[in-house]
Amino acid sequence: MQTKRQLIAMLVVGVMGNSVIYLIPLLVGAMVTDRGFSEQQAGFMASADITGYAVATFISALVLGRIRWRHLALGGVGIMVTANLATTQVYGATPFAAVRFLSGLGAGVLAAIATVSLGQTDKPDRAYGLLFAAALLFATAGLWGLPVVLAAFHLNGAYVLIALLAVATGFAATKLPDGHTAREAGDTSAPRQRWLLAAGILASILIFFADQNAVWAYIERMGNASGLTTEYIGFSLGVATLTGFAGAALVAWAGNRLGRFVPLLVATFFQLVCFVALFGHISPLTYLGSMAGLALFWNVMNPFQLAILADVDRTGRALALAATVTGIGLAVGPALGALTISSNGYGGILALAGTLALVSLALLLPALRVIQRRGVASQAA
């Protein structure tokens, strides 16, 4: 059983590991205005961060069972601190991309450790809800605070701040547990079945993030096409952040008291309602309500997906890959969305997203049935 200090450490490590996803949009603009990179070059820099993140999560899946979590986390922190401080001294495009790749490696290690360690807690549904809630608070603080840092200290100041946050994360990492033992010891399922179910859940997570980012990448364009002002769209984004936090906090509070199938079904249904509402000309109130609804239910879906994966594969190896498929889904989504855009607007993206949402839910059903049967069997015993 984890202590409160260990749970807080897992959350801090997880937020820092995923910070690369939340902060990149603001940093890309500064790369152009402060360092003089072209928009295309800045995009490659952002890609280098995410690529390092994805590579590290995959490697972590292979080694997490052999190395103590706190030692691996401190290594990830060290890489992040070194790479972000080095970024302040690098100005050429190629070396800049190289140090950003290294920083992504460090972040990916932290993200993988947090994903696996939270899955080993007594109540993974609640733990993942807390992680998403904490990450959204961090994202909000970044959206408000980083522009102030960039204005006062330029891009170098932002990377120094990230390095300092990584140092603080290092202190939290010393409180991590050694590794997973209890839940793995209780796993009596056949390896072949376990990995088939885990593959289905990983596919569900990948498709979920492709669905999410296909819409999110073009949500501003949808509002703009309906004549909404930039200010109103920005206001709607802010409201969506708050409702996203509410969705994650709801999972953290409720855990699996209501089971998992019903919340997942409700979340998928209301995603479809929001997609339908965004078809054609969108009124300001419909746009605001749809963005708020999507953010709310997206942040209900993923904590449950991760908790199901934690129950299916108690070794944690598949959990480490969850961050990898998340990155792939985030990258694939906008590309899929771009292929569906036509002269008739964004209906193709919304239809695609609705289809992917249903497929993502369907891929979870076999695992939910196995977990339910396992629970019934344990009660009978």
C-alpha cells in the first residue's frame, strides 16, 4: 500500500514528465520570435521533444522491471536539467533540436514511471484522475505564467525555469517506491490473454487521442468559420480547461464506485452529442457548450482507460507503453483531420472523430468483461 508521500511523488513526477506536451505551443512561438527560427524549423524542434518523449517511454517499458523507480526517475530528472540548461547556450537549428530530443528523453522516462507507478496503487482510477487534474492545473499555470516569463527573460528564461522545476521534481522522486510487486504477484491471468487484452486497450488509447486531437487541432478554425471572434474562442478555451479539470477531479473523487462501463458509455455518448452540435454553422453558446463538454468527457475517458490497463496487466510493462501510444495518437490525429477537410467545412473531421470514439470504446469491452468475471470469481472464492 502506497503512502500519501509516495502518491504525491508519483503525481509530481507525472506532471513534470508530461509538461513537454502542455508547454510546447507557447515555446514554439518564442523559438520563432526570440531565436529567429522559421516556423518550419520551430515545428521540427517541437517534434524533437515529442520524439524523445516517445522513444523514452518505449525504452522504459523494457527496463522498468529491472531498475528501481527512484533511480530511473533521478536519471530522467538529470537529463532534463542538463538538456534545458544546455538549450540556453545552443543557437544552431541542428544542435538545438538535439538537446530538445534529449530533454524529451528525460521527460518520457518520468512520464512512463508515473503511469506505471500510479497503476500499481490500490485505487488506480482515482490515482489517474488525480494525475489528470494536477496536469490541467499545471497547464493552466503555464498558459498564464509562461508568457510573463518569456516577455521578461525571453526563451532562455523559460528553459531555466523548466530546469528548476525539474530539480524540484528530483526531490519528489526520492520518495517514489522501489518498484511494483504487490499487484504483479496477484496476477494469475495467462500471459497470452493478458497481452491480447493489453494490446486492445493500447489501441483504444491511441485511437482516443487521435480522435481528440483531430478535433482539437481544428477547433479554433471551426469557431472562426462560424464568425466567432478570437476573444470569444480564447474565452471558450479557458472554460474548457476548467471543465476538463472538473472531469478529471470527478474521476479522482468517484474512482470506480459507479463501475467503469457506465461512465465510459456516458462519456462516449456525450462526445458524439458535442460532435453533432459542431456540424455546420455554430452559435456562440453551442461552441462554448461543445468545447466545455468535450474537455469534460475526454478527461473522464482516459483515466478509466489507464485503470483498465493497470488491472489487465499488473506487471506494468504495457502501462509504460501507454505514454508511447498517447504520443502517436496525438501526432496522428491532426494529420487524419487534415485529410478529411473539404470545401464543405469540417464535417468530415467530426464524422471521423465520432467513428473513432465508438471504436475506442468497443476495444475496451473485452477487457471489461474479463475484469468483471475475475471480480465475480474472487467474490465467490
